[in-house]
Amino acid sequence: MSDLHAQPRLAARAAPDAASCLAKWRALGAIGLVLLTFAAFWPSTLSLMASWEDGEQRTYTHGYVVLLLALWLIWRVRWDLAAIEARPFLPALGLAVVGALSWLMAFRAGLQIVHQAALPALAAVALLIAYGWPVLRRLAFPLAWLYLAIPVWDALLPVLNWISVMAVRLLVRIADVPAYFANNTFEIPLGTFEIADGCSGLHFFVVALTISLLYGEVNRDTLRTRVKLVVFALLLAMATNWLRIFIIVLAGYLSDMQHRLVTDEHYSFGWYMFAGMMVVYFFVVRRWPAGSHVPASGNPPDVAVPITRRGLAAALLGLALAPLALALDANQADASQLDRLMRTAAGAAVPGAAPALWRPGFPGADREFHGAIGDGPARVEVYAAGFAAQRQGKELSGFLTSVTGEMRRARSAGVAPAPWSELAAVDNAGGHWLVWYSYRMNERRYRDALRVQLDYGLGSFFGNPAAAVIALRARCEMADCAGARVALTRVSESNYP
């Protein structure tokens, strides 16, 4: 009789154990697919890690924390996931193909922010294939949360910088500090301050956004409350940055530019202020009414597995498409093709005829040429950089590339004929120069860098294109570049028809 009475108790314990096991493995499966996405598209992941570990800009040094918290947020809803039946959505394999091709095109075109921003979307497609729409909807927040670690927020730099300048100007006038403002630079009697991109407060902005979104998600707040949390945090973050800049300016004014906030590093000072702001933030928002959430019952569907074999196989296939394409096609133009392109780029220029004082920056170029055409006032220097293949850090156009090199750029007063773009520049000795530059991919010429990069990424699917940048430089008479423009026009028409 004792054995018969024990059976119901064992059955009662077995059901929760099955639900707990399903919840655990369902969440671990989703976490695994997210991590596999980051591993499969490793070039994007490595470029993100470089941003997360950038000790100079430091805007996205919270990236690792965001990734770990995203995985924790998936684990946190494991009981909700267990209550949903996993139904693989195999038609999403078409999305995986489109996503892989788009990622590959962006990667080969050197559009870093595009292929970085694709990572959460590619992870979402993998989860959709493996689990279906209901599970993906439940994981929408953790996946969107990943964008807090991706440098898409750099687009806000100009706006935040302008707002900071306007706010500091107002504070300086209220404090009656004599100052002359010119764009984002202002002078006080004994010094000059510049509100550069690093002073825009973008890092404070993104971290405040991260904290406020996490706070609302953890407390299951209503949408209205979450919006209030985010707006309040962002306003405090921006105000903290304005006050930080104003205090530094005031310290410089009162100490004849000798205060340690002016002479030494003031980045840490800003974060101490930000920490104080967050104390105020939590003191205020903890008094707001919290949302209510009804947890999932934890009872699995009648037929439940952590992930179906068919769904897992389809998701892994979708993730393998881009790495397989990279392995099968190195996208490397042959040497003879690059030689022809460089001969076209050099034109009639005599190699080495120009002194190596002009050093355009194109890291990773497979071939470089520096020469000159003509003598005297009509002399035109020619520079070309050729690429048999492109990737991040080895590209025609990017953050590290520059046709002017160490020269200071200025807005051009004229417009160059197609396909050239024009820049006026000043060298270290004070000499004025006019620079024309354009791009080539095989036999096609381009004025716009984005257009040639997009065409290059698309062309890499049908061949192995070679690409080059061509730059011409002519000296101006002081600030008068009319003669230089005539010389550049003559060289362009005779050598690059």
C-alpha cells in the first residue's frame, strides 16, 4: 500500500521538473543561437569588440555589459518561453539568404555600421527559423537591446554637439563670463575651449538610455512609464554633460587656465557627476508606480521540446551561408587586372617626380603610386592607391582614409567637373593646394565614395573587381586657386578622358 500511495507524489514532482527542464533548455537554445550568430558573422563581431575596447573614444565601452545583460534577459523569460510551443518557421530561410547576401555586400563594401547593425536582425531571423513567431515576439526586447552596444548612435553626435554648444553658451552668459563663440569653439580671456565630439555627451546619453530601458524591463512597467523613465534619464544625462562643460570653463576662467580640470584629464570628473545624477534618478523613479506582470504558468504545451531537429538544422543552415561564401570566394582581383587599373590611374605622371611631402592615407592599399606631371606653376602631383580586395580597414573610403593626408582640409570655393570631387587644403608650411579626387572600379569612374563602395559590394557577387582612388594636387597662389584649377583641368582632360 505504501508504494501505491507514493506514486501520485512522484507524478506531482515530475511535472514541475519537466517544465523546469524545458524552460532551461529553451532559454539556453535561444542564447546559443544568439552567440552562434555573433560567431558566424565574426568580422562584424571583431569590429564591435574593437569599439567596446576603444580606450580613446570610450563611447561604447559598455558593449560587453550590454551583451551579457541581453543574454540574461533571455534567461529571465525562460518560463514564458517554455509556455510557448516551438513551431519552426522554415519560410524564414529566404530571409536568412537575403540577410546573408546583404551582410556580405556591406562587409565587402566596407560599410561597417551596416554590417554591424545587421547582427541583431540576423539573430532574430535564426530564432524565427528555429522557434517561430511567438517565441521571437517574446524575445523582441533582448534582441533590440543589443543595438545599445552598436555604434548606430554616432548619428546623434552632430545634434548632441549643437545642443551642448547652445546650452553652454547660455550658462556662460548667465554666469557673466566673457567669451567669444565661433561654431563649437569659444574663447575666454586666457584660453580657448572646443566642444568636440567627445564632449557631446553621447556616452552619457547611451548609458542613460541603457539604464532606463533596463529599469523599465526589469519592473515590467507599462509603455507610458517606460517612456517617462527614458525621457527623464536622457534629460538628466544631457544636463549633466552641459554642467560638466560649464564647470570646466568656469574653473579655467577663475584659475587663469591652471585648474587641474583644464590642465589634466577631465573624463573621470564627468563620470563622477553622472554617478551622482543616477543616484538622483533612482531616488525619483523608485517612487513611481510599478507595472504589473502576470508570470507564465510554467505549464508546457502537450507536446513540447526545447527545439525541434528540423528547426535547429534550418537555423544553423541560415547562419552558415555567409561564412561559407567568405570561405569559397576570397574576392581577390588578379595582379594583371590591378596592374592595368594602376597604369590607368597613373596616366602620364612620372613616378617619383614629386617629393613625398603629400601622404594621402589609405591603409592596406595593395599598390600605391606617387608622381607628377609638368613643371613650374602648372605642375600637378598624382597619387593613386589600388585595391585587389577590400575589407574593413582596407578600403577606398572609411574613417581612416584621407586624400589630403596631413594637410588641413577646407571647403572648396569651386566645383570640379565630373567625375572629380574637389577639396581646398593647407599644408603644414602654410601653402594652399587644390585637390581633385575620384574613384575607379575596373573601367567605371565615380565621384561619390558611397556609390563606388555599393557597386563594389554588388560586383563582388559576379566577379573580383579591382578598385582605386586617384587624387591630383596643384599649388594655389596664396588663396587664389584659379591657376591650379586650370592645371588640374588640363591634366584631367589629357590623361583621364
